Amino acid sequence: MTKFNCISADTHVIEPPNVWLDHTEPAFRDRAPHVVRENGNDVFKFDGGELLGIAGWSSAGKPRNEFKMHGTFENDIYPGAYDPHARLKDMATDGVEAEVLYPSLSMRLYAIDDIPLRNACFRAYNSWIAEFCSAYPDRFKGIMLTDLEDIAAAIAELHRGKKMGLAGAAVALYLGDASIQYDDASFDPFWATAQDLDIPVSLHVLTDKEGKSALTGPVGRVFDAHFVQLTLTPMIFGGVFQRFPRLRVVSAELDAGWAPYFIERMDYIFEIHTAMAQTGDTLRIAGGDVLPSEYFKRNVYMTFMRDRSAVLARDQIGLGHIMWATDYPHLDSTWPNSRKMHEYLFEGVPEQDKHRIIAANASEVYGFG
């Protein structure tokens, strides 16, 4: 049982200008992200492009009509987005006691084509977020970034991140049109290591290689969960969770109300193709009769901010596998009105179920006391 009453399972830091200057190895430092002042705005440049405007990441609680993408650190970024001591004050305002921390700018570094540079940038971020969390290790659990285009480097980073106290690892949400998906045997050493080290692996929006999940506009944003479905389906049908039964995968910031139909549809397709197995169909999970829904409910976890449909469907999804989050300090955040959001989300819901979703599940997954 956790000592906390409210844990956000998905919040963010905004990387300050010194992250890559201080932590990137010398061989990559001049090509890593660094801030330049352009037209009065702070812009992160790196070898191959620039990152999204910094002000857009720090929009929680601000009127929507005042949203802006570009700005400066001193004028437009909440101190709690990069300073752990200021962070506690913002959490107290919102009634949140502990947080799982993801990056902001670094999420788009998955699109860097140069694999050694990408990995160097990830290592630098991981070192910085470990320092951030070390200020209050009982309150902050950091998620490291890993790159599965270099499995050996990713495995080494899992070990290093674990030693630094990081509690989870992110991989690219979506591999796009790649000829292989995460069920390919080449990824198995990474899944095995994550399982053995008890490190949950996150699939977070905006971390895909090709930028396809960064859909914009009202129509595009409706389909955010589409990409995690494209990733989870081959993992389930391809036997990843059969081979690694203790591996935990977290679908982050992609809601969960879609899960009941997704689960039901997978089982239906599984049953059809099992019946057709004599025709040489290859969709059947290797050697087993366990339904896809059973793997989903055992191995997959989901975070959400304002998805009441997920709360109402908690028994179909699995009460122990959905985790509430604030998404602070991003535009979608419920901060500083999360208490009011809880009133909406959990109206008529038993208190023990509410506590599991807003505290106990995240505590168990990420090792909060």
C-alpha cells in the first residue's frame, strides 16, 4: 500500500539550456541541442534541425487564447518545469504528492537520423533527469530514453539508468513503415533485460521515429491512440508477452477508453485466425491458446488525464492497469485544477477504486514507497 494519496503517472520536465552542454560527451557536444536567441526567442538547435518552441511546453493553467509556441526561459517557463524544489510547490498547489517524469524537448530527438548522436543526447538527458530526481527520490521517478536502433547501447543504458535510480525506460512509440516491428527477435535481448531489471517500458506520444504521431489540428489529435495500437498489436500477436511474461509496457498520454473495444477486437481476430491456422496463417500467437486480451490485461498499463470512459470501463480494462496523470506543465495538463478533475472523473466511483487509479497503481509500477 502506498503512503501517497495522489501520484501523477505522467508529468514532464522542460529541459533547461545547460542539459546537453553539461552532460553530452565531448565528441558530440557541439552537435547536440543548444540554445540560441533568435528574434527574441530561445530556440534549441542541433545538428540536423531545431526542437519545438519552448513556450508551448509550459502552457498548463494558462488561458487557451494566450497560448504561444515561442518565448524565453526567463519569461515563459514555469520554474517547476526544470527546478525540483520549485516543482514541489506546483505539485502542492494541485494536490499531487509524487510524479513520474518524462522529458519534453527530448521526445522529438527520436527523429534524429544519426544514431550515435541520438544516443549521446539520450545519455545526456538521462544523466540530467537522474540528478533532478535525486533531490527528492521518494517523490520523483524519472523515465530514461533508450534507442532500439542500437540494442547493445540500449541495454547498456538500461543498466546505467537503473544504477542512477531511474524507474522506467521509453522507446520510440511507433516504428512507422519499418520492415520489422517490436515482436522481431532482434529486440528480444532488450525486452529480456527490461524484464530482468524490472524496468517498465513506456510508449509515449511524440516519441516516434518519423514524427507521424505528432498529428496536429482537431482531426489529427482525435487519433493519438492509433499509433500505440499499431505498436501493441504486433507485440501481442507476435508473442513478446508470451516470451517475457513479466515485461510491463506503459501506453503513456494516450488515454485508455479505447481499450475495451481494442481488446475485444483482438480476441475476435485471434479466434478467426486460429480456426484458419491450417491454411498457413501466421497471426496466431506462437504455440499458445492464451487470448490476446489476457496478455493485454497482464502486461499493458495506460495513463490518462481526463478520460472518464476509462474509469467507467475499469473492470473491462483491468482496474490495476490504468493510472491517472496531470501532464504538467503541458497544454493538456489538468494543473492546477486536478482536484476538480477528480470530482468529474470519479463521481459515483468507490473510494478504493479511485485510490488505485490515482495512486496505488503508479506506486506499484514505479516503486514509490
